[in-house]
Amino acid sequence: MTRVFALFATTALCATPALADRIFVSNERSNDITVVDGTTWEVIHSFPGGQRPRGITASPDGRFLYVCASDDDLVRVFDTQTYEELPSLPSGPDPELFVLHPSGNPLYIANEDDNLVTVVDVETRQVLAEIPVGVEPEGMGITPDGSIVINTSETTNMAHFIDTETYEILANVLVDQRPRYAQFTSDGSVLFVTSEIGGTVSVIDPEAREIVHKITFEVPGVLPEALQPVGLKVTEDGSTVYVALGPANRVAVVNGETYEVEDYLLVGQRVWQLAFTPDESHLITTNGNSNDISIIDVASNRVIKSVQVGEQPWGVVVVPSE
């Protein structure tokens, strides 16, 4: 009996499933965070996220969740395992998007209402700097080595290159109307900036700090003014760029070498932000007007599932399993 029990116990132990990746979605109208299992694609939890949660990210070790609670003028912090709220971070007025230094500290926050980028130490919860930028700052990106942070200003129509040591603006690159998001390739050789009203993605050489190409979009049966690039993600190897096209309800699949659009994937209504699963096997989209997320299989570039979340999902981040 002992040997049988031991064998059973060992088998049971081996059969215990590993914890799945978890998808955290900020819902700006229902003021909550939805948690989705990254294997079953089922909603497993929901918790309050503050007033109008939008930008959302996680610490590099996956322990902490940071949320721009825009109407609270705070960055709210949560434990990703217990969902317990931890002491919040100062943010300046109306935080919308932010980016963490690759080391996990500090946090660079776009303050839409006062034309500043606020730099906050996530450990001491102290403001390190307030950097004046253009009008209506929103998009935030950072080089892989953490030396340069990018802010896009919606009304000034610029991408500002900011030195993370001195907090000085090193360059301003004029892009098309209403830039919303900034993303570097993993090697830092290319910067992409989406322009919602301009309808383009600017491809920028970070060394020369100049635009080398503009990606445009055309979908049969969709009005040009509905093609509004917002969120963007690029694969680790740089081969493919995915662009959320807002009210066009499409995600554009762009060749990362030629910058030609290869496909348009129909997702939910008003697709806004994007996030890869850690292995890049799937891409998650937030669809604000249909109150759902779409799951895209990256290998086949097919939408495989829609999951209802809260009201007006805005941001998304995926926390890897332990």
C-alpha cells in the first residue's frame, strides 16, 4: 500500500498544472481590472482599479501591477498574486500612459493635463523630476538600454527624445497628427510612433532622429478617417509589427523589414491597445466599444477568441506564470 500510495502521490504531483499567464485589462468606464487566464482564456477575477484606469503595466519580475488611475491623479499599485492594493504612486494630473525603466525603476508618466512627464521612484514613491514637454503628452517609450525615453505630444505632434540621466530633451521629431504610442524594436534600432488622426505610423531612425518611412493603411469598405493607428507592438525579432486601428476594428499586420501591410485582422469595436503573451504565441487586443478582448494566434494571424471583460477596456498587460 505504501508503494502504491507513493506512486499515486508522485503521479499526482507531476500532473499538477503549472500556473498560467494572466492577462490584466484596465476598463476605463467600469473602473476595474479584469484578470483573464492565459491558457483557458476565461475571466478568473476582477477588482477595483481606481477612477478611469487606462495605462497599465507590470514590474519586470511580475510582482507588481501599475495602473494609471487618470481621474484619481494617481498611479495605483497592486500585488499581482493577491490583487491587494499597495501604496499608490504620485503621478501628476491625469496620467494616461507610462513606461518603466528596463530595470523596473523609475516610472516615466505622461501627464496629459499639465504638459509634463513625471518621473517617479517606485520604491521610495518620490517624484524625481517633472519634465516640460509638448501639449497633451500621451505615448511613452524607452530604449532597451534605458538611456532615452520618448514622449509623444498629441497636440504638438512631436516625439520628444529625453535623456534619462539629465532629464533634458535632446531632440524633437515632428510626426503626423495626434501621436498616441511609441515603441522601439528590441535592439533599439527603430522607433515606431503611431499618429491617430494622421492615419500613419512614423518609422524613425533613433540615431539620426529622423523619419525614414511612413506606414499607411487602406481597408476596402472602411473610410480613411476611420483608420486611426493607436496601440502598436513589434515582435522580439522585429519581423512583424502589429498596429491597432481604432474605429476601423482592425489590427494591421506589417512586415517589419519592408514596412508593407500584409494583412488586416478583424477584431472587436474600437481596438485600442495590444500586448503579447510572453512567448509571443498570442496577441491580445482591447476593444473599447464592444467591451471585449480579442485573442490573435500569432503563427497563423487568426483571431481565435473574444472574451467579454469590463466596460470600455483600454489597456492590457500580460504577467508570466511563475
